[in-house]
Amino acid sequence: MTARMLDWQDLHYFVAVGRTGSLSAAARELRVNHSTVFRRIRALEDSLGVRLFDRLPGGYVLTPAGEEMMAAAHRVEDEIQALDRRVSGRDVELRGAIRLTTTDTLAAQFLQPHLFEFHQRYPGIEMELIVSKEFHSLPKREADVAVRPTRNPPETLIGRRLSALAWALYGSPAYLAARGTPRTVQELAHHAFVCADEGLTHLAAARWVTRHAAEARVVYRSNSLLAQLGAVRAGFGLAVLPCFLADTEPGIRRVLGPDESLMSELWCLTHPDLRHTARIRAFTEYIAEAIAGDRDLLEGRENRRPASPPGPASGFSRNAGK
């Protein structure tokens, strides 16, 4: 192989096919035509005089030469991304863009006033919000900062814990009037539940419902907490929801909780190479200060909506009959 035989674009197409295992998937990832990917891979193999992929019924599989090429391509990709982070990390001006990744529940309402206040303080900084259930790769610069719930932040990232996140059981006034308000977890078996589907089974809330309301009827499932909130508001049944989301929602009442076993944590994280970037440092310091004022809401101590009728509703575990 010689330097004139290769360029980064060739490696870019090669890595995409090797990672996805098909031309069509690589084309979607790269946002090009299927035929473009085919031509680039064919031209790369012709220029090197070696077959990089075996074309099998199940897709494209790396040959031994392809595996060697893939390892080299990953090293090149890592070096380019590291250089990008180091150069970005030397930025000392309060301008440019910040790619922030967070969840739909935090993005929908809670973070927006804080982001607007940050914009007013630093009008030269453009915010790009990436809403996703998954951690975008900060090392690969898919995002610069993550504000996300997690109990185990990745060791490769740095940041700070912003707050605990409390969860409680909620229902609509109409539902509670029709079906009654449970005072303990033992009374949940006769109620209808709004639950997570398989996309959110990793949440402690989903496991809590399975453990404490196994005999209850599930009438609604969704992979979105916002959709579950809407279903509770409509009167489908009860649901375990984050306090910061449900306690500010008109037409929703807290029934039981919060329960310490459901506590999560809210973190602000970034890559170590970006910690000295002025705009990143300004944002992480600002968001920590801003969210400190919301801790009562986030941790379930500030219920901004009418509470459920009198009864022991201060925690699940106290009434769980353990």
C-alpha cells in the first residue's frame, strides 16, 4: 500500500461497510446512494489489488486482509478524532456551537428555560440539542456535552453529578375518583397500569411495577415516558414517572412515593479533551448552578400539583409490607 493509493474518503466508505455488514446500511449511514458505496469499495479493492470483503448471502464479511485494513482504519479514525478534540479544547472564545445530548423528558420542558437563559448570557454560542434515549459518543464528537440520567457514568468522561432524580406513582383525578386511590402497594393489584415497553425495561420503574404490581392489569405500554404521562393524564391508569416531569403537569396527582429504590442521578458529562474549551466550561458551570435551584423538584420534595387524598403517600417502601 502506498500513500497515493488511499485517501480518507476511501477508508470512510470501507469502515462503514465493515461496521454495518451491508452496502445499503452503509449508504444510509453515509447518506449516499447504494451504487456510490459499491463503486468506492470496488475501486478501493482494485487499487490495492486485494479483496477486502467476502460477498455472502448474509452480507459483506471482512477477509483477513480486510480485518487488517479495518484495524488500521480505526487507528487513523481515532487519531483524527483525538486531534479534533485537542484543537477544539484550545478554544478560549465564548462563541461557536455546543452539541448537547439529553433525553426527551428533560428536553421537552425542564431544560428549555435554562437553555434560553444560557443563550441570553452567551448569545455568541449556538445550542444544538440532540434528543435520544442513548448516550451519543462524546469521544467521537457526536455530542460535546451530555445531560442525562445515569447511575453509572462512563469512566472515559468527566463531569459532575447535578442532582438525584426521584420517581413516584401518579394518576389522574378522574381515574382516582372512578377506581379509588391506593394507600399502599398492597392495593395496587386491582388497578390499571401504564407501563414501559421492552425499550425501557432497563428502568428501575419498570422493574418496580413487575415486583409490586404483578397482578395488576397493564392497559397501555410505550417506549416514551412522555407518552406514558399523556396516557395517565387521559385516564388510562397509574404509572411510575419522574417527579420533575409529573409534579409540574396539570391534571396529574401523586399517589405514592417517591421511593428511594427508584432514585437515579442526573449528570453533566463531557470528554476530558474539551474541559478547557471556554464555551463548554461556561455551559457546564452554568447548568450546574441552574439545576441546583431545581433540586427540590428533581428529588421529589416539591410537589407543584394538588396531592392525592389524605393517606400515607410518603414512600413506597414504607408501605410495601417488607
